[in-house]
Amino acid sequence: MGRIFEVRKSSMFARYDRMAKQFSRVGKEIAIAVKKGGPDPDTNPMLRRVMQNAKGFNMPKDRIEAAIKNAQGKDQSSYDEVLYEGYAPHGIAVMVVTATDNTTRTVANVRSHFNKGGGSLGNSGSVGFMFKHLGVFKLKNEGQDLEELELELIDFGLEEVGEDSEGNIIVRCEFNDFGNMQKALEDKGITPISSEIEWIPLNTVELTPEQQEDVYKLIARVEEDDDVQQVFHTMA
């Protein structure tokens, strides 16, 4: 799963940068969701997911509603989700999810980031086979029986269920079953802390601390690009 490398800054500015990046990302995701499925979250699972995550980022309700309204405007930029694949140093495969209104600009910038970071941008499909495209739901752990939860969700596309390092419950499903799983959780009265579409590596690669630093530097360079939404990699 992609790990974010944080550049050393003062804590106040670091928090501001993270919040600004999160709000920007959500705004673009809302635009894409509305374009694909309309402005009604009741009939648009993708939009419901984005709105839910926006609340998790403490994005004000009026800003969420304004983003939905703006996404319907004819004069607004039209964003498309574009995936880029490549290699970081030491053979680490990298998937970069972007939201762009200018693919010419975005591909040039992403290629430059890879080159300057000691990696190389590949063609579509060059590393995608090393990942699984999954829906990932993070749930608050309230003492649920994981085996029971697994049985309840197996018919809705459940891939696996477990816990993260913070004790939250993680539910994963196939990408195509995201809407089914989302509805199943809603029907059970479960509101996820977050829900994402992620590229999970099938296998990971162990590196030395020095080699890891090389990879983190490339990831940091890529993540700071305004068009980049998420970065995933195969480094352990």
C-alpha cells in the first residue's frame, strides 16, 4: 500500500499543506464522480464515497455542496482520472492515480518526476499486473466478531477482512463489487471511517534503509504534483 513520505517542514505549514492537498483532491474526485454518475449521492455510490471521505477530512459541508454544484457548471474544468505506471529506483513498481484536465501537461510532469527521481515512466500495463484493484473500507472497531462479519459480507464481494496497525477493521472487496459492498455496509448501519479504491501490491520488495530513502524521495516528488491523487508501490 502506498506510503506517504513527508518533507520536513514546520508542523503548522505541514498540516496546512496536507489539508489543502486533501481538499483539492476531494474537489477533483467530486467533479469526476458527478460527471460519471450525476449529482445525487443516493444514486451515485462514487459520490457518496467521496462525500464520506471529505467529512473524514473535516471538509466543511458548504464546501462539499459548493463542489458538487460547481461540478455541474458548464464552465468548470472537466477532470478525468488517468493512471500512470512506472518504476522507482531499485526495481520498485509504482502506480500513480491522477485527476487531470490536461493529459499532455500531466504526463510530461509525471515523466519528469520519475526521471529526476531516478526512475522511469512505463507504458500502460507495464506494472499494473503486479497489483490488485480493490475497494478498501476502514471501519471503527467496536468489538465486532471478524469471522461473523466475514460471513455477513462474503456474498457482497468480500475479498478479505482484518485489522490495521491502529486496530481499525479493514474490509477489502474487488473493484467491481465496490458499490455492492458499500450498500451492504450501509444496510447494516455501518458508516466507514473512509472508503477508497486502491492498488494493492500482490508481492512486496524488501529494501535497505538507504534504498528506501531513494524510493521515498521519488514518491514525495510525484505526490507534490497538483494533478496527482494517489501513489501506490511494491516496496515493503
